[in-house]
Amino acid sequence: MFRLANSNLVKNPKLKQLVCLRFNTTESVKDAVQNPEAPKAPVNSDTNINQIPQQMTKLTPLYRYLVFKFSSTKYASIKDIPDELPSSQVHFAKDKGRAYMTIVGIGITVLGSFIAVLIGKRDHKRGMKHTDDIIKQHSEYSKAHQEMLKKKAENNHV
């Protein structure tokens, strides 16, 4: 709000008054438009955006590592990071870490699929058919299951 009111984007004095006011209802907006002499919010030209209080976040070990690894402020070591940082800085590091892990996951998936294709081509050249192996393994499991059911039935009858 402060940046918009003091920027070069707001050149119309009536619009600048509207930006500086904080409205509670739409009626006060109509009054401000119709009555340019409406009370104005105090604007101090000495106010800096860095003087506005920020919400601080206590850092857990995971957040401390994320801030160390991905923060826009570079720290020499993890021990140099203060115990509390602005929430915006912690959220920035979390978002950047999340994006990094997504890219790493995509890379691992692409690499795994490329390796699977190479293994499949190699096995095809050797004449191996994995479907035959799967059918053979399934028939072995089926035989073992049938034998287990027969033993169970014999134990119940005795």
C-alpha cells in the first residue's frame, strides 16, 4: 500500500487519496470519491518498507538446513543462521527446496525409464521373454498354494 501510494504509478491526486485510505465499507469508498476532502491516512515520507514489523519464525533443524541451502541470503555455515528469521525468508527457502526436490525427482524418473528401456532392449537381443518368466513363476506359486490347501484340508479332517 505504501509503495503504491508513493510510486510514480499513482499520478492522479484523487486516486492517490483512495490508495492511502483504508476502507471498512463500500460506503466510505463512495464518500471518498464524492468528497475529496475526506480524512486522509497519515503518510510519513521517512517510513521505509524495512521498518514494517515482520512475523518471525523459529527455525527447526529442517528449516535451518533449507535456509542454509536455498535462502537468498548466503550464510557461511548452518551455525551462522539466527534462531529466528522472517517468515518470508523461510517460505522462500521452503518453496525453492520444494522446486529443487521436484526437479531431482523428475531427473531420477527419466534416468530410471532410460535404464529400463536399455535393459529391455538388451534382453530382447538375448531372446529373453519376461512374460514367460512371469507365467512360470505364477504356476510355481499356484502349485505351492494348491499343496498348502491340500495339507490344510488333511489336517482339518484328521
